[in-house]
Amino acid sequence: MRQTRLVVIGPGLMGMKHIALVRDNPRTELVGIVQPDQVHALELERDYGVRVLDDVSRCLEVLKPDGVIIASPNGFHFDQATTCAEAGVPMLIEKPITDDVKQAQGLVDLIRRLGVKAMIGHHRAHSPLVHKARQIIAEGRLGRLVTFQGSAVFRKPDAYFAAAPWRTQPGGGPILINLIHEIGMMRTLFGEIDAVQAQTSSRVRGHAVEDTAAMTLSFANGALGVFILSDAGASAQSWEQTTGENPIYFKAPDQSCYTLTGTRGTLHFPTMKLDSFPSESQASWTSPFDTEAFALKRHDPLQAQLENFVDVIEGKADPLVTPEDGLRNLQIIDAIRRSGLTRRTVSIGT
């Protein structure tokens, strides 16, 4: 079986994860890495035995890969993805699609016009937990959706920012780095978001970007949501720590990061505990709930995302997360940022 030949652009925190996944997958072959730092490039060539080039265009010309994974800092996504699109090379772009809405719109238009295969790295969409939650909602176990409560509160160590100072500047910050994941999940589970109101603060860390945000969200189906975000709070109520999908984080399996409530029941995520009434007609605060917990066969969503990317390259599947999804998530993030500055409700254009 011929392996799909892939290049990883940007061997940073996420890039190194992609490199490991590509090397471990029997369907894929790592044929190159793009790294501008020549000292680091020599180390990568020695450790992985592949070509390491400092320029995307030259990499595509020399190595002629079947696809690329763009995992560089956010500010490089637009130029690098544009180069790949113009060369007709399929790409998996780590979230966010870019760090600018206008650039993202231009990139989506280019990808659509050229017919290039592309997907965005919102890997949580590939989680079996999400698939099960969507099934529960689709089966009507929650009834009509009413409220979404969520949190992503965790304490990032100072070393996280020292290792990559761009995270302290515009284009970084937890709204763009972390909250965009949550927006993708809220849209996946509860549908489109049409308006947001937010407050932000940078008082704890004092960076040029926020460290904490609180927001309300209005969904197109009439449901309302609230979400708390902070990279400076000592808490385990975040996707990373409650799902346990990434072993580098402390796992708190008894806690939830999302609470999904409808007229018939509530799903606690990711404990997957469902409290519900047998039917809408029996729903009353004077009646007890039926409680059910779902045990799932787990897998790494990053591995599943890579499988989806290979299938997309081979023409066997559509991307689970499209460039249009990436653009919409970024538009909502931009609305939250603007609302945080003005303290006003911001509607999201369709």
C-alpha cells in the first residue's frame, strides 16, 4: 500500500505532535519539515532523517508532498496556506485558519476557487465523546435545547509564555488559542451562534492580550449560552483536564466542562451523565430524573483527524471541519473580541 507523503510546517508544540502521529501511522510517511531556524533544522534532520527546509515554496517544489500540515504560529497561516493552495497541495491547517477575519475570508475564497482540498484542525470534532453527545441530542433525549454552560479555566505556567512570546501578543491569547476550540464545539453541539456579549481582562498576567473572559451567547435555535475562559485560574474545569484525551495534562474524570440542557434533560460533558425525564409530558421539577451514564470506547481525536485528512487527500471522504467552518469560528471569536472592547452585544453576520 502506497503511503501518503506528508510535510509538517512548523515543528512547535502542535507540530511535533503531528510529526509523531504521521510517523506512527502506517498510511502516512513524513517526507519533510519546514523550519526557518537552521540550528533547530539540523537537530530535526538528525532526529527524524527527513529533509528540513526553511521555505514553504521550495519545500513543495523539492519534495512534492501529497499534503501538508500547517502547524506554525497563527500569524504565518495565511501566507503559508496561500502558497500551498496556489500549488494545489491539500492541506490541514491548524486552528485558527488565520489570525485575521479578512485574510481568512480571502483564503476560503481562494481554496474554493482553486478547488484545493483543505480542512481545519479543530480536532475535538473527531472525538467519540462529541459523536455520542450529538447522537443524544439528535435522538431528542434533551428535548428542545435551552442552555449551554461551559468553562475552559486552567493555569498555564510561565514557561508556556517564555517558550513562545508570541502568545502574549495580539494573535495569541486564550481567546484565539483556546476559545476557538470551544466555539467549534458549541456550534457542533448546539448549532449556529448569531450574537455574543463579552467582558475581558488582562489584569492577572498583564500581557497585551486577555487572560480571562466571560461571555454570553445567543444561538440561532433560541438557546442561550454562558462561557468562562481563563488561562490564569487554578481549575480543572476544561476540556483538556476533564476528557483526559491528552496525557500531558492532569486528568479530572469526575468533573465536567460543559452542561447541555434542554426541556427534557441535561447532559454533563464529558462524564456523559444524562439526567432526563421519560418524556416531555412528565418533565417537572417535582419529579425525579432517570439517570444514565454512557461508557465509550475512546480514541485520540488527533489520530482520527489525521485519518480523515488522508481520506480527504485520497478522495474517500469530505473534511469533517471545512475551511468555511474555520472562517465561521474565527468570525465568532472576532465578535467576542470586539464585544470585550466595547461591552456591547455583537451580532455575527451570515
